[in-house]
Amino acid sequence: MVPPAKDDELAFDMTALEQRLSQEKEVGRGVIVSYGLGEVNTGGFGRGLDDVARLCRSYGAWLHVDAG
């Protein structure tokens, strides 16, 4: 599990995500990143999807986006 950004609970901590993707790639493990676009209880929307997608592409991870 990757923690949220310190200043935004609806966004990934991008440094932690990149570190985890790197570690998993090193050992040859496949990764699925699940991104929740909407948060039902607050009506908030996830942020940084473009950045998450770029990281997933660069590390060969599968990106699943859930519109919640």
C-alpha cells in the first residue's frame, strides 16, 4: 500500500509510489495500481492521475481507474 500525499489525502505520495514501483520492478513482480477517481463520502476527486499514469507506464505497471 502506498500512503497518501501529506497535504492531500485524495492523492498518492508520488515519491512513495515511485519507490514501490521501482522495488517491484527490480524483483520482477507485476504491479496493478488502483486509482479511485471519485470519493463517495466527500464528493472529492483524486488528483495527479496524469502523474500516476506516467509512472505506471515508465515502470510497466497496470493502471486501473475506478470512477467510484
